[in-house]
Amino acid sequence: MAAVAAKKSEFDDLGVEVLSISTNSHFVHKIWQAEELSKMVEGGFPWPMVSDGNGRIGRAYGVYDEQGGVNIRGRFIIDPDGIIQAMEVLTPTVGRNVGELIRQVKAFQHVRDTGEVTPSGWQPGKPTLKPRPDLVGMVWKEWKVENAE
């Protein structure tokens, strides 16, 4: 969460809204903010921290662990129409990559704005593909593996 908070200006520039949702109470969120997050990044976590004490939100997104009574760590990219475009669920022992999250947001925004396709590892400024019938079987002519980063 601190790594995401440290990139606040990038998320703001992209027009991204961020929410943190867990089964912890708002009291735990307050302590976490004061005793951890605010010490990792100036100002702490600048977005809402939502308490999902009964797991209803986690169940809706398929990340609620009934036995443990907790939401499993995940991240979701939801477009302006409310459609989930991407999700990543990891065990607590493996951290998420904020740079990859930002890259994916940029890719989804590019696709939405242009209708082009962003191939593997696409970065802004790198080649995209323009979907068309004659592209089938010819992608290799327009996109090279070296473009994947």
C-alpha cells in the first residue's frame, strides 16, 4: 500500500481512483495508517481504506477466504464503465508490482482510447497492433518479441 501511495501523483495524472478494502475494522485501518503507512510514505495512504468486516465485497470479487475470514490480497483494474479489465490475486508472501499496475492502466487506457491492441510487455511509445482481418497469421511481421519488456 505504501508503494502505491508513493506513486499518488502518477495515479492522479492517469485519473485513477484507488481503494483499499480489507476485513479489518476502521480502527485497525487507523492504527495501520498511523503506525505503519505514515512512516513509510509522507502522508500515509491518501485514499479510502474500506472495512469489509463481513466479507461481502470480498465474496463479490472472489477473494474472500471463508475459513480464514479474510480477503486474500488482490488488485483489480475496473474501467469507467464498472467492468473488471484485470485482476491479480497473490498469496501474502509475494508482493505486487506497482510499476506493472501503472503499465497495465496505461495499456487499458490506450486500448480504450485508440482501439489498438497492446502486445506483451507493451510500454507507451512502443508498437501496438491495429486489429484487422489481414493481421491473422501476420502478427510476426508487425510485432517482435524484443518489444516485450
